[in-house]
Amino acid sequence: GSLPHLKGARQDNWREIANKKMKFPPSLITAIYDGNLAKVYKLLQTSDGILRQLDDTEDRSWREALNLAIRMSNEDIMTALLRCVKFDFRQIHEALLVAVDTNQVRVVKLLLERLDQEKGTSHNKVDIMSFSLALFDHSIDSSRFAPGVTPLTLACQKNLFEIVDLLMKKGHIIATPHKISCSCPECLNARQYDMLKFSLSRMNTYKGLASRPYLSIANEDAMLSAFKLSRELKQLSKKEPEFKPEYLTLEDLCQDLAVELLGMCRNQSEVTAVLNDCGDDNADELDNQAFEEGIPDLARLRLAVNYNQKRFVAHPICQQVLTSIWCGNLTWWRGSKTIWKIFISTGTFITMPILCLIYWIAPKCKVGQIVRTPVIKFLLHSSSYVWFLVFLIVESILAQENRDIAASRKQPLQENSFHMIWVVGFFWYECKEVWIEGLRSYLLDWWNFLDVVILSMYLSSFALRLVVTVSGQLYCSTNHSSLECYYFTEADRHTWQQEDPQILAEVLFAITSMLSLARLTSILPAHETLGTLQISIGKMIDDMMRFMFVLMIILTAFLCGINNIYVHYVDLDRFTVIVCICSFNGTLQFLFWSMFGMEEPKSVDLSQFMVAEVVGRVLYGIFTIVMVIVLLNMLVAMITNSFQKIEDDADVEWKFARSRLYLCYFREGLTLPVPFNIIPTPKCLFYLLSLSVRILVVIVTNPRQPSPPSTNRPLSFCPTILLTSLLVSSTSSMCSSLGILRHAHHALRHPPAWRALYKSKLLMLLARSGFPRGASPSAPSPTLRKTLHCLQKGIPLLSPRSTPFPTLLLPPNLDPYSHFSLQSATLPKHLPPQSLHSFSSTPLPGNSQPEE
């Protein structure tokens, strides 16, 4: 009968214990500061030995106690606090930030283990690894860490590679922030809660994403990830101008990493492997154009150009590759003097028809192979365009000499339309360019927009002249004495209508001729000095277009004011008023030319109307001061600033512009210049005949049954993994031989070019891992000896269908160089003797996790 009574007493005791809150001992901070472990245990002990909840009003005191123990590097006291005090995950979160801030790896491991326990016992659905509630936690407002900072982002910002690797093994990630215009419930709640904390949280997240450790460890291809993040940060700097300096700084960090990774290459095979690979996920962002035979794909380099990675493209390694391809077998071109290059260019200009005829007849002959060299192809296309401009100038001179005939309807259509042969060739060239590059890539180049405008105006001008000729023939064929026949055949120019087709054709032709001559500046990046000037002019024009907006606002303001004063005196002829400022159009012309000092100040005088005259003079004087002294000088300052920016980074800007020009002439096809490209070549006819025969064979014969898709997917291999490992190893002090050998095994399952890359890097990493070069092995592993032997000889150890490579553990006394010497391996002098990280925990792409 006493059992129910005891059961009720136990429930009351448990409720009393559960309702008790653990009070913060005032002398705990002093005990932690003095390192008195016994006193700490004494202060934290409870009579019943049960962990109690902490008092929310003393939350900051408990946090400071745990943070102080970590900052004092006293692991015993920190362990005692974790054992005797029931901290929640948010308090441990701040303690983990302190441990990361002080770079204490062992403390981080202990706190992560405690977090795993909290995650296992937590009943609320909170992802502890992302700390999603940290933004809404008021208790961390008094801490020294910025809002939204997680342990992983803090470790990334401080370049703590080992802690970053440790956190990522535990499942910590950095989630990419949503778009700035995102209206999901999470973003809306964060903005409404605290807009500043939301913005700072986004900024700290991007600092973690753009850090070197996260790009190197979290991504399979750090270089391509840096490209994408750099472009995203550039766009964010425009969308969030309040954080523009921070975003641009992070963009520079991404570009620095990509450039440094490229600088880790030590031979041409490695450079080729890196620049020709862009990953399967990025193939859609490139056009499907093919390069000439013998020219590598350069997929990564083209992707860098699309992402506007100027410093990467301007790197000496990239420029050396582009220059060698540009010259081809004509190695003498690269080192020749300017006078010799001018002589060769002049000879190409004169002999262009002969060279094109030889290539048209025999494209595979020696001369045809020379014509397909990118530099000669560039000279031929430039010579063709210069010939086109020469004919335009000749047509203008002939029109001036035969002015009477050119100004009437008597000039034949073919006499002033010889340039249309080039126009047809240009039109066909642009159509083939759209077909080769794709419409998206074609529209990314602003020069193509200018080409479209020029061709449209040339075709419109020719069409309007054709309308005049055909209309005259049609009207005269029906009634030779009609007014329409006379108008389109014999009427004088003074009797023409304002919208006469011939007048419109002449205006369009004049504008297009000017644009055609300006289009010649697109070839200037081939020369260093002229290319820099062309880039500077482009930036200046951009500044002028923005300046014109402010100029038009102020000009319109004074236009309305001055016009409203003088418009009432337009009919008063007895007053000496200049008629041109008594109308809206006249006042606009007067003010525009006044900016250049081409109008008389007396034009605003009204001698009989003192008030209107004084106000007019005052407004005109203010206009002169604002426009001439202030705005025009500000425009000069803007142009000077733009020119200085280009000059400060002239080498990078010019090399980037030259690289874009080079890539245009690496493409397959478009070899013959205008207008020879409109003539079908025997090669084209042969290809067309071969295609017709193949189609006919397929139609006549029974088509094969489609084979089932193969289940063996090709292995995906990233050539920058080992470059990233070297970069990481140069900044850290930890090595994983297991990870090195995993990558070595992965290299054995790829072509010889990849194996050569991995062999050289494996030797470097093993040498810096602490293995003696001349030590003799006591008990070498047969599997390891076989692996290294195959790595040396380039023999594939496993086929793509084989089982995963087993994990190899290296004993300290094992000599990994028993089959080959390190004397031939070139070790970078700037790297420390120990390497950090070689992705030991990351399984090989395409493989399962190796067995231990």
C-alpha cells in the first residue's frame, strides 16, 4: 500500500530538481583565470549529481566562462565545464567560434563531439551544423563575432585548412545565399527581423565561400569554382552598391586563387591538361565551335574569357600558349622586328588574291597550310577589309569628279555598287559565324552588333537605289510620258521630295561609310600600343555616354528658361533681337554652340526691355559657367581618370583584348577572306558530295539496330585536383600519404598525359611528406611497389571496370623510391618541407570509398 506513495514522492522530487536552475558561481571566472581545476570542480558540483538547466538571465556569464577557458588554452577546465554544465548548442556554437578563432584543433574536436551529442538528444528540428538560428539569437549580440558567422566561415576567413577539413568531415557546409531579390519565407523573415544582421550574414557567408580553404577543399575543381564565384561577386557589387568594395575585394581573392593554381604548372603537358578541360557541367556555357586541325580545344581558357577573368587570361602561361598557336610553324614571326612585320603585311595585302586562289584550288598544299596559320589568316582578313575601304574611298572620289551624273538619276546602279560584292561576302561571313559559334556566343561580342548595323544599312541603301531604278523602269514601261516616269528618270534634285529613296540611300551610305572606317579599330589589339589606345577610347566613350545624361538635363533646363524669355519677341521687328533664339529649335542650337564659344553674347540683348534683358543675360552667364567651366572640365577629368586606370593596368587589359582577338582566328573554317568566301570551294563540294552519299547509303540500306546504352560511364577527371593539393600543401603543415596514393591510383586509370601530370606531382608530394630520399626499405609492400612501378612506367594497373583500389598505409621505414629516383623531380623552392592536405578523406571521382 506504500508503493503509490513512494512513486508520488519520487515524481515530486524529480519535478523539484527539474525546476531548479543552476546559478552561476561568482568566483568561477577567477578560478578559470588562475587555472585552478580543483576549485572549478568544487564550484560546479551539485549535491545530487544531476545536470541542471542554466538560468537564462545568466546566459552571458556562462558563455564567458566557457570562452575564457578556451582562450586560456586550458583543456582540463574546458572539459570540466562541458562535463558538469549543461550547455545548449548555441552556447557551444559561440565556444566553437572562440576555438576556431584561437586555432585550437583539439578543442574544436571536443566541441564537435559535444555538438553531435546535442544533435542526437535535441527534440527540435534544428540543423546544428548550419546554425540557422544564430541570426535570431539575441544572446550573441554582445559577442565579438559578426552576425551570421559560423565556425566554418570563420575558419575559412582565417585560412585554417586543417580546421576547415575537420568541420567539413563533420558535415558542416556553407550554404550559398539566396538572390538579393529572393522573396522566400526565410529571406523575408530575416529582413523583417533585422536588416543589418541579414546583410552582414550574407557578406560573411560570401567571405567564407571566396576563401582559399573552402574553394580548395570543398570543390573538385577549385579553378572553375573561383571563375563562377568571381562572376557572381562582380554582379553582386552592382546589385548591392553599399557593399561594393567588399564584393570587389572578394572577387580579387577568387582571381588570385585561379592565377596561383595556374602558376603551379611546371611543364607543357600540365598546362595543356589544365587549359583544355572545363568539366562536363560547364560544357553548355561554351560554344560548340571547333578549332583548326592541330590546335587544342582550350576550353578552360575560353571559359575564362567568357567569365571575364582578365588576370588569368593575361597570365604568362596562357599568353605563351596563345602566342605559340598564333604563330604556328612560322616561329620567325614572333621574334621578328616591326619593319619586317610591316613588310610581310604589305606583301600579304598585295598578294591576297593569289594566296586565296591557291588555297581555293589546293587547301592541303604547303601554301594552303601556311594560309590556315592564325596569323596569316588574320593578315588576309585584315587585307581584305582594307581593300574594301579602299574601294569605298575610290567610289567617293569618283562621285565627286562626276558630280553632275551622281547627283541626278542618270548614274547606273552598278557604277556605285561595286562595294556590294564585299557586303554580300560580309553577310555570308556573319551567317557562318552565327552557325559556328551559336547565337548566344555571337551576341556576347559588341563588335557583332556593329557588324549587324553596318550590313543592315548597306543593304538598305542598296535596296533604296534599286527601288529608284526599278520604279523608273516600271513607270516608263507603262506610260513614258507620265509624271512618275519623269520623276524617277529625269527630274532635277531640287524637285525631289524630302523622303526621296535616293536621298535616303545617300544618307545611309554616308553614315555606313563612316562606321566601316571606325570598324577597322577592332584589329588594333594585335599591337600593344595601338591596342591600349583602342581600349582607352572605348572607356572614354562609355564615360561620355553617361555624362551626356547629366548634360542633357542641364541643357534642357536652360533651354526652357531662355526660350520662354525670348519667344514673346519673335514678331517685334523694330527691336534688335536675333531671330534664332526666339524659337525652341533655334535656342537649342544657340546654347549648344555657345558651349564651344561659337556664338556672340550680344544675341541675348533686348535694349528696350530692361528686365527681360537682365534676366536673359544672367541666365546665359550662369549657363556658360555651369556648362563650360564646370561640366566640360568634369568630363575632361572623367576621361583622364579612365585613361589613367587603363594605363595602370594596361598590360592586363591589352593581353585580354588580344587573347579574344586570337581566339577568333583559331576557329575551323572561315579561312578565305571576303569576298572569296562566297565562291564554293572544291573542298566544300567534296564534303557536300560525301554527305549526300552517306545519306543515300543510310536510306537504301537497312539501318542498324540501336545498340543499348553502355552502363560504363566514362570516368570524370579534373586535372586541377593535384594542383590544388600542391597549393594547399604550401600553406599548411599536414600530410596524408593515403590521399596521395589514392590520387596516384586514379591517375593510373587515365591516359598517359594525366599519368605524367600525376607522376611529377606525386614525387613532389611524397618528397615533402618526410620520406628520406636514400633510405632503404625494410619490408616494402608488394602492392605499393607494384603501384609505384606502374606509375613510373605508365602502365595501367586497373581497367575502368576493375574494383576500387585498396587503401595503402605507408610504414615509416618504407622507401617509396625503390624503383625510381627523385633526382630528376623538380621541387619548388618556395614550398615548405611538410605538406598539409591531399584530400585524404575524399573518394576518387567515379569510385566508391576505398576499403581500409
